[in-house]
Amino acid sequence: MRICIMRLSDWLSFSVRSKSWKGAMTPINGLALMMISLALVSPLCAQDAPIDPIFSDRFEPFFKDCPDCPTMAWIPAGTFTQGSPTSEPESSNIERPQRQVSIPAFTMGQTAVSFEQWDACVADGGCTHNPGDAGWGGGNRPVINVSWDDAQEYVTWLSNKTGHDYRLPSESEWEFATRAGTTGRFNTGDCITTGQANFNGNFPAPGCPAGIVRSQTVPVASFAPNAFGLYATHGNGAEWVQDCWNQNYEDAPTDGSAWMSGDCSRAMVRGGSWFSGGNELRSATRFLNSRGTRNNHIGFRVARSIPPPLPAVAQNGLIDWFNPDHGLFLDSDGRVAEWTNLAAQGRNTGSSSAATPVDGVDGRRMIRFNSPDNGGHLAYPSPGAQNLADGYSVFVVFRLNEPLGNGNPFPRLWRGADDSHAFFLRRSTGEVEIKANPLAVAARPSHAFADGFETGDFAILTARLTPTSQQLYFNGALVDGSESTIGSYTIDDSLFQIGNSVRGDIGDVLVYDHSASLDDLDETGLALAEAYGTTWTFRDCADCPSMVMIPAGTFTQGSPESEQESYGRERPQRQVNVSAFAIGQTEVTFAQWDTCVTDGGCTHVPDDNGWGRGDRPVIRVSWNHTQQYLTWLSNKTGHDYRLPTESEREYAARAGSTGRFNTGDCITTDQANFRGTAPAQGCPTGTYLLQTLPVGSFAPNAFGLYDTHGNVFEWTQDCWNSNYNGAPTDGSAWLTGECNWAVMRGSAWNVHGDGLRSAYRDWSSRDSSNINIGFRVARSLTPEAD
């Protein structure tokens, strides 16, 4: 007999219940263990759904992003009543006023993080703390003796490991997920017993039966899950959430986000523990503790946001190449549904051939496919030779199984109908190449591939073909091109051979017929990049700065007291959530500024100090001068250009790094332009050039940005404040404080090495125009409907 996982739409119709915790802890004794397993069986499961290790969060109710990662459960969007009514027995005013909260869909750990999952973080160098297990054993018991601060190390490690934005759940997300549609005291009904959760059974909730006392944690998933498939949201180990402490819900967010104002030296704890009485397991119960607290009854579970839906296209579907009558398609929520007869859905699968056509609508095609575990051809049916009118574009999204340049080349992306002009991505040399004749090994013009792509990174490869030219883009950056007249092309199915020679998992393929304009390329690329959390490089006009789309994420802003040569103005450290945005790949150059002057948008003509203009960063521009340039650029492009916020600037400069510099614990004058005769503590001395250098003179960071350390200071939008107390945590600009002064970031050619640290912040009067201050631009992203 085959057992299939019930689809989300099926099991969400089941009854649901609720969970939570509050109050002080109570001592207990005893030990028992109940192991309950639950199998959800669907009579609709006539065919096993393909399991895609990369994109399973789009169609699997439970998934892992890596073998050592927690199993995640998909939590649907919804609105619920948070808190308790005054009529609820043993409730508290800190759980009121009740209010309606709207929760976007997200994913949450199916269980609390276990000791074995924590130990994997320690072994990998991501977690520095080795918590004790109180003599109860580690393994699959929930990790305990970890503080809120310790949990931030784990979610940062998990985010860097997977490329996804892991975090603690917000307090609202936690209660919504625990309740799972229920409205009573517990998600088990009006009572909870020690057969349903691990707590002090000597002190049951009012009106509920007494039970046993275990006096310790039990393995995660020892009791039945709630209706969302989550285990032990009541009892066992209490759980840290992201929110700061506030004594009630007055003015709390209603959009499901964490409440990051109030007493942020303390954080909220939810769920109750083995140490708690029954009343403390209620779904609405709230408790607090110092962020640095470690004890044997508090752990945590993780959450992460769901990638946004894929870009809307007229034809979308996944074809199982080994079973042409079976496939998947994206529903209106961007999630994957299943069908077993493509013909009934009006989709043409044809025969089992690499040249099988798939009907396009309005000149567009999109095919999603799944890579077999054992290698071989993937399910991409080639549209065959294409007669070019306005152009033809192909987007391929893939995730790297190993870093670029380690001896495993990708095969060609496309070829001409006469088997000519093939694009290659060769990882053996870290180059992208165009071959005029694929059969002539010597005829391989190539272009160096950008650094910074590692295992787990997403990348977007784009071929843009016109009747007279061909270009290859990598994450929006043009890497090579050729000019020749070719009347038709064939998409080469050899791209999709996943086996010993290729170490990348192909994710999505979008084929756009007669849609090769640069505007269309950027619109689609930006949507894909945002969906997959990667970067995308683009320009809004020929004279505009090159922009890089920076994926959304959460990072720790500022420096710890232990960081060498750090300052109090860089503290307190805090978690900041940054939305996806675009930032200049380089500082604004003299050439770009001079274009604004010529066009009448800028009235100030800055002096170059005799160093030259062109592609050197513009200097001697004040904060006020930059506003002229931004206004001109906004009017010219129709997009809202601005200075980056201080949080955006640090997030973009760090690009996932957590050390003193994005180059590691040291930076040298081979990596940045600064006063090399005065390096950062413990770092080697170098040269001191006494002037700026052309932008892009050094290697970019992992986001593809140049000169985020050194060359010139860069203005940000924020007013000056002497520390981060009360600063926004949503990535926005801090526009209160001393607003005659503005924050500068990045440091300059004449500054000591310690001033180049990622956390370093400085300030100057908004009307200052010095030889070491310039700027780079930013703009928000407003994806348009397709």
C-alpha cells in the first residue's frame, strides 16, 4: 500500500486548535514519555508528487532546506484574534486588548530546534555556545540553556548556509501558528493533559485533570501535532520569539511583524515548558526574560518567510519528463498544484522528445521542471527553431551545488539553427564564453566570471537574442556578446543534463518569444531575483548608474563591544529587517554627475582636485547637492531614486558577512583604497595613494558592489544620532535627531584601516563638500504586474 502526504488544501479542512504560554515557572518532578506518530493519508494521491530539493517550499507542506536544517511547515496566511478575553480563566491583562492580526504566509519549524541541529551549527563554526543538556541527553531533545542572543547566532548561520532569511518567529506568528485556527484556551480544546503535552501535571489548568510530572524535556515530536503539523507548541521547552517586551498589546503591530520597540533588553517567551503549570501553556500566555538568559526550560524554533510567487506568465507548468501525463502548475497563490492528465488541462505534452513543443500564449512560454536525483535529462521540452522578429530571450534559474570554477563546466545554453554561436558557462575556469563554432575547441572567446558565488547561491543566466546580435547576462550583468545575423535558434536541451559533469540544480526556465527588449529583460530579471533572493544588475537609462538589486534579509547591525577599535556609537547591536531594494554598483562618478549638469538637473560643478574626472567617484558634493542629482535621476527615469538608508548601506556592504570587514577580519590596500600606512589592528601595512581611484578598481563584495570599503565616504539619508537606541529596525531611514548633520558610511582614501569596518559610522554637516566625500544612489523596488 502506498501512503501519500495529504495536500495542504485537504488537511487544512480538518478541525484546528490553539497553543501558548504565560506567567511564572513552577517546580515539578517525575518522568514519562509518550510517542505518538501521525500519518496523513490522502485518497487523492494517485501519483507521487516530484520532490524538488530546491523549490520544495512551494509545494511540500513540510520540507528541509538542507540535511542538517530543521524541518519546516508551511503556515498559510490568515487573520486571527490575538490575546485572551477577560473571561478566560487565569488570563492576564498583558494578553489584552484582544485585536485582529493579519498574518502573511510563512514557514515555521515543525519542532523546536534540537540539540543535534544546534550541534551542527557549533561544528560548522556558526554557533559559539555549547549548551548543557542538564544530564537529560541531547540528540532530538529540544536544545535548552540558550539565550535569545544565542538563537540569533543560529538563525544567522542557517540563513548563510541556505540562502534563505531565517529568523525567530514574531510573537503574532507564533500564536497564530500555535492556535492553528482554534480560539480556545489550548489548541487541544478547553483543556490540555500530560498525554498531550509535557508540563507539570500536578498543577493542571482550572477544570482540567491532573497528570504526571516528568521533570525534564522529552524528545521533540513526542506528542500529536496541531492542525498545522507543528509539535509541542504547548510545553516541553518554552520558546524565544523576536519581539521586545511590552506590558500589553496597546499600539502593537497588526500585520504579523515583530514589535521591535519597547524594552528591547528583554524578549518575549512563548509556549510554556516541562516546568510550567497547565495555565501557563494557554495559547495566549505571554512571558518575558532578559535576552541574555540561559536556563533549562527555554529553547526556540525558527521561522522564515516564503519566497514571493514566481513572475506571472501566460503559460506555466512543470512537466514530469518520465511520465508525460503528470505535471504541476502554479496556482493563483504562486504555489504548485498537481494534475495527472495534461490534456485535460489544455496543455500539450506531445511525445517523449527533447523537441516537444509546449503551446505558448501571447508569445510567451514558461516551463518549470524537476531534476531527477540520479541525473539525466530534465523535463524541458525545447520549442525548436524560432524565427526571430523582435527577439527571443531565455532565463534559466539555478542553484549551485558547489562554488564556481572547480572543474565542472556547464554545457551550452543555446545554439543557432546551424549549430553555431553557442553560449557556455564553464565553471572549470570561472568564465562565460561564446563560441562561434561549438565544434571548434580553439574558437572560444570568453569573459571572466564574477567572484562571490558559492554553494547554495542562486544565479540567473539570461540569453538575449536578436536578428543581428546575441548577449549573455549573468544576474543582469552583461558578460559577453557577439554580433551576427542569425534567422532562427534552437534552445539546446543539453543544458539540462544534470549528472557527473554539472553541479547545479536547475530551478526555473522562462522562455520569452519575441520579447527581448532590455526593459522586459530587467522587469523579468528583477522579479526572478526577488523571488529567489539573489542579485540583479540593471540600468534605468544609458547615463544612469548601474544598479544591483539587493535581496531582502535580516542582519545584525552595529558592532559588539569585543570588536577591535569599535565605538559606542555603533551600539547597541540590533536585528534589522531590510526589504529588497536596489543600490548603485559603484559610487556616482564624475562622468555621471557631469551628465546631470549638462542636462540642467545639477547646478553645482565640483572640482576634481586635479586627480581627473571620468570614472573616478565624484567628490566635493554635499548632502544637499546630492538631492539635486537624485531629483534629476528620478525625473529622468520615472523611478524614485534616493540616498540609501544607513541600515541598507551596512546590509549591502556586509553582503552576508559578520566580521570587521566584508573581506574578513582584515582588509589590505590590495582590496580597498585607504591610508595603508595605518592599517586596522592586526592587519598588514600597505600603500597610501593620497587620492581617489576609479570606481571598480578592486574586487566586488558578494552582492557585486564595488568600493563599499574606502575610496570615498558615502552620504546616507539618515540624520545623525549618537547611538542606535530608538533606531528603526525595518531598514528605513532615521529621520529624527540632529538633522543638520547626516550619517556617512564606507570611509575614504585618507582614513585609517579601522575606519573601513562594516559597522563604522561617521557624520558631517549636510552642506559639507569635501575631497573625501561622495555618494551612491538607491531606489526602492516596485514590481509591476506582468
